[in-house]
Amino acid sequence: MNRKTRELAFELSNGFCQCSKECVKCATDCHHMLPNTKPNRKRFPLFIDSIFNIKTLANDCHLTKPIPTISDRQAEIYEEWLNDFLKGDLK
């Protein structure tokens, strides 16, 4: 992911971990909810590195807790919306 997306993720999370509602630790890293793989990049080129697919995490949460995930269907909906947004087709 690019630097701008990383910065926006930290800004949106107010610098806190997003692994769960109970975690109140400061975030140290970002993670893709839908894995950043070649097939996913091909299928979801707009979504994969978008702010909608990134969560901020504290280091120990990133290493020891389940990472928030997103389904393929949810990613499809985001991808369609991002396509429509870029074309100006939102109604």
C-alpha cells in the first residue's frame, strides 16, 4: 500500500488498533483485510489498496490475534462502488 493510504488509515483510526472494539492500544502497523495476493490484486484492483481494505493494528495484536477480514462478496461490492465513483456513475 502507498504512504498516503497508510497515513489515511492511521488518521481514520485516530492512531489506535482496530483489531477489536476492546483493544485500546496505539496502532503501529497496517494490514489488508482481504489478502494482498496476485489473484486478489487482479480481481479487485481498486479495492485491494484502498482505505476500505486497510486496518491499523498494534504490533502484538498483529502477531497474536485474529486479523479483521472481509469476504470476497464484500470486496466485490466495494470494487463496484469504487468503479462507479471513478466514472461518476453514483446515483
